[in-house]
Amino acid sequence: MNEKILLEKIASKDEQAFQFFVEKYHQMVLNICNNILNNFDDAMDISQEVFIKIYESIESFRGESKITTWLYRISVNKSLNHLRSKKRQKWFSGMDIIFNSDNDKNIPEDVSPKPGENIEIEENKKALHLALNKLPKKQNIALTLNNFEGLTYKEIAEIMEISVTEVGVLINRGKKKLKTLLIDYFKNN
Amino acid sequence: MDCKRVKKLLPDFLELNLTEDLQQKVKTHIDSCEYCTKIYWNLKQSLDLLKPTAGIAEQAFYYERLKQKMENRLESKNSLLSVIFSKKLVQPVIYLSSIILAVYIGILIGSNNPSFTQYSEIEADENINPIETFAEYSYLNDYEIETIENLITESDDDN
């Protein structure tokens, strides 16, 4: 189905068109969210938020960029907002005791390798994601989109709404800092 | 070459950005130092993970779950009470009201508001002379308080 017609149908709240759209793109959205959040449950939740946002505001899509660029942009923004709200939640975590709810959310995530998995690879994966999360947000996003998603500088520039040169600078600086952070991690562990 | 210098040169060593001589020196050190070898291999393996991965496979029933979520949200939107009493709203309201209350009590205490002194032993009575009240509470007797007229007369006499 032509993308323009598909989007028009979604705008007119055609459920079948929306289902087709979700089934076509959910894997891509889920992956980008997971690469930024590094947590499957959160990625699942946020990817659904992305599709809800699209369903509610499809009219605002002007068609100037590719639909995938728009999807990437919303996914990145939603994931970053989620990370921010997670940080805020830490501030308000004391209030949860009063409300006596969702206490189990405060239990630290089990990052220990699962049985049968290569312990060393898992440890390196953990180190990589910790280091990525310590990078400035823009460097993290540029590196994630370039390395995990395999997007070109031009595509990243469109998603992040910055110039191609800026993307290059972000990626170079990010890689340099990432290496230093990784060395520090392995030195201390 | 010591470990500290190797650690500094390691990122460029990986990218082959060092001079031939330095590259060789770092390599020699890594080969002979167990500690630096471990860091080098861990760093190399971590950076190797920076590539497009197979990612998450297509999810069965994704659309059904999404649809369910959208319907649940619509239901909760329609229920005004659930919005009012949702934690998202109640929590900041409680925080805000306690801050406002604390500030208000502080202002009341600070401004010595009559409402706080109404039960004190000094009654708010317009007929009470403030000077007499001051004398009473300062353990002075009436003779120790001189009127302004007396003071003026005394100073005239002195002249």
C-alpha cells in the first residue's frame, strides 16, 4: 500500500490501516527504544506510546521527511523523556512509601548474566551500555543510531534535526569519550 | 612504559593512530602485563559490540496489546475520578499544599498576627494604656514613668 494513502487512512481513523502500519513498523520502533533504554519491558511500553502518539497526531505529519525518519524522531524523543521521568521518579521515590504502591519497582534490575549466557560478553555488554548512558544525551543518540541502527550521518542529521557536520562531531567525540569511560570501568572492575 | 601511560594511549592504539614506535611500545607492554592485557581485550570486545545487532524479533500479538492499551487509556480518560485521584496528580498536590501550609504558618508566626496573641494574658483592649502595660511587664512602678511635660519642665528648670 502506498505510504501516503496509508497515512491518510490512519488519519481518518481506519483501524485496518493502523494495524497494517503497526505490524510493518513495530519491530523497528521496538529496537530503537530498546537500544536507547536497554530494557525490553520499558522498550515495549515506550514503543506502544510511540504508536499511540502517531495515531493521535498523524495530522501533524507534513510529509516533508520519510515516515521512518518521523518514527525514529518520535521514538528517540519518547525514550529520552522516559529516561528523564525515571530520574525524576528517584526524587519522588520516598513518596511511594506513603502511597504503598509499586514498591517492587524500586528493586534494582537483575543485571547478572542468565544461566547459559557467556558471562564475559554479558559483562562487556553491561559495561558498554553503562558507558553509553554516561555520555551526553546527543552523543549517546548519535552513536546509538549510527552503530546499532546502522543509519548514515545524513539520516541521523534528519532525525536529530542538526547538520551532518554536527553529527560527525558528536560521533567522534562520543567514541573518544566512550573508550575512556570503558577503560575506567574495566580498570575499576 | 608504565600502565598509566598505556591506559592513556589505548584508544589510539586500537585505532592504529600512534606512531610505529609508540604502537610497538604499547604492544610490548600489553604482551607482558596481565592487567593491561585484560583491559585491552575487554575494551576491544565491548567496542566490537557497537554494531547493528539482530535486535528484537517481531512480536506476536503486538497490535492486540497496543489496542488493549489504547482502549484502557480511553476508559480511564472518561473516568474523571480516576484522573483526579491518580497518583500523578495527588502526589504533587500533597507536596505543594504542605509547602504552602508550612510557608503560611511561618508567615503567621513571623508577623506576630493578632490571631496568635488573642489568647495571651495581654488582652487586646483599646482602653489599656500601652505605657502602663509596658511598665507592668517591665516591673516598673508608676513613679518611675515620667510624663513628657515633667521632663520638659525639669529641663527648663535646669536652664
